[in-house]
Amino acid sequence: MKLSVAIAFGGVSVEHEISILSAMQAIAAFPDAYEIVPLYIAKDGRMYSDASFQKTEVFQDLTKVTQENYEVQLVREHQRVLMQWKKHHFWKTSRVIDFVLPILHGTNGEDGSFQGFLKTLHVPFAQCGVLSGALGQDKVAMKMILQDQGLPLVPWFYWWKQEPLEEAFFAKAQRLGYPMIIKPSNLGSSIGIAVVQNAQELKKAMEEGFQYDDKIVIEKVITPLREINASVLGDMEDAKCSVLEEVVKQDTILSFQDKYEGHAKSKGMAGTNRRVPASLEKEEAQEITSYALASFQALQAEGVVRIDFLMNADTKDIYVNEINSIPGSLAYYLWEASGLTFTKLLEELIQLGMKRWRREEKRIVSFDTNVLQLQAKGGSKQL
């Protein structure tokens, strides 16, 4: 009997449609040894499933996808996890879910929250766990850990929405120096990002950024800039780095349009203009590869991730920018360029997830002894 793998995609995130693109790419390349169960999470958080959910065209009209007949829920029954239909159907029965592959980008999916839900169900899953997912999503927490590990970062600071944009803030920004780049701490796909040249533009960008997040990262702009990306695959015991790519941009920053619109609509991040492999000196490529592996370890990542780097084209200084714990298109294009097919990549992700599951199953997480019974037998006792 084939292992039943639920592919979770969509989600309550501004990157909802990008997740659909990535999932459809994975479904098209999925190994024949597994049974695919599409698990679509709508923008309101409800879950739906149907065998037809394996083509991008199905999701062009989301109202048809979110029909009551398709709504499902995941529940634990004894030692297994079931996908049950919310509305009773004589012709549909509950199905066992053996494994979950999350392909959810951004908040409420990539940030560890969905992984926590899976852990409470006690079902094995691929990719980063709760902690590493959360660290990868929160740029402030991520930068603090990378900085603590001695990895090179662009000069930066952050600001809370609750803190007023007054003299202290603008003085700190002035010390950092214009131009600077504004990023919501918990978003991806270049949403809410702006480059500012002065205090007036900074104030406007901060106010707009706070519409997406309560915490904003402010960084010094590197110019002239080259953006180099690497993908890492593995776990804390063993990890390997892909070939490197250089992203070719149309704008000052790699915009949402650069990534996903135009020719890239059906390809997601795989359709972005890029040079693979990146044109780098051997020593530069080795340095970025070493930083990628060190960042992967520092953030306790698992599965396949993409780690983005900034490089000053004049000075050749290299900086770790961020990690994407569930990268667009699962970064399969970097692994294909490294000699690993998308199908083999998916197989490795499942094997890594099952390896973690077997390891965690050996841990002691509770005791058979009931302390309340012991307390009753021994009388009232202060704990």
C-alpha cells in the first residue's frame, strides 16, 4: 500500500497564490511511490480536498474550490490521523493521512504555526519544525541568532509599532545612514518592502509597513548590489548546499512583480530571471556556501530551504540576508542544476521527515504515573 501524503498549500497569508503555484509544481513531479492527497487551506483557514485539486487552472476561481462538499478536517483517531469530510457523503469515506508535506509560504504556514498543529495531531511531516519555522519567518529573531553566531549581516535595527516614530527613531535611522530598506519582520515575497532616501520617505514607508506587521526591520542599503541565493538540503546531522544563483532584477529590490508576474505566472520562483550558476570567483562561492551551511545549522533548519545573500559588487563584502524555510518552488531549480531532480528532491524531503519522526518517537514526553492518583493516596500534599 502506498504512503498517503497530504500536500498542504494555500493558507491564510498574502502569499496564498504563490503557495498554490509551488504546490502544483510539486504535485506534477511527485514520486509515483506515494499517494497524493491535495489539502487546500483557504484564505479564511478552512480546509478543502478533492482529487481535482492538482491543476493550477482549478484555482482561478476560488469560490468553486471552497464548496461545502469539499470541506474537510484532520482528526486523530487512536494511532492514526484521518481526513474527514465536514459534510456527510455516502460516496466518500474518511482517509488515512500518513505524512504531510507543507508547501505554505509566509504567515500561518511557514512560520511554525501549522507545524505545531501537525505535532498535536502526531503526524509526521517534512520541512522545518516549529522553532526553526518561527525563526525563519521572524526576521528580527533570525538576525539576532545569526549575529550571535558571528555571521555577517548588513547594519540594521528594528522598531515596534507601539513605539512612536519620534526623534529617537529618526536619530537612530540617521546614524544608520540613508538610503535604507524597510521590511516587515514576518512577510516574504517582497510585500511591504520599500527603499527610502530621507526621513519623509522613511516615515511613510514605516506607516505602510505597519499595515502588514507590528515589527519592522530597517537595514542599510548595499550599493552596488548583487543578490546571490543558495539552497540547503538536509538536517542537523547532515546537510548539503546547491549551486548558487544570482537573481536578475528589474527594480532596486526584487519585487513581487519580478518574482511572480508576467512570464513567471505559471512558474513561481522558478520563472524569475536568474543566472545559474552565479558568476563568482571560486573563493566567493566557497565563502557563500560556508555561510549557507552555518546559517542552516544556527537556525536548526530541516528539509530544503533557500538562503539569500547580499554582496557589495565593489568591495565583494558578503552578508547573510534571510532564510526561506519553505522557499518558492521548493528551490527545485537550484537542485536540478546541482544534479538532483525535483522528484528525487521530494523523496529526500519525505525521508528526512520520517527520520525526524522516528527520532522523536523515541523521546520520553510523558510518564505513565498519574501524580493526582499518588496525591490522593498520600493525602493532600504541597507540590
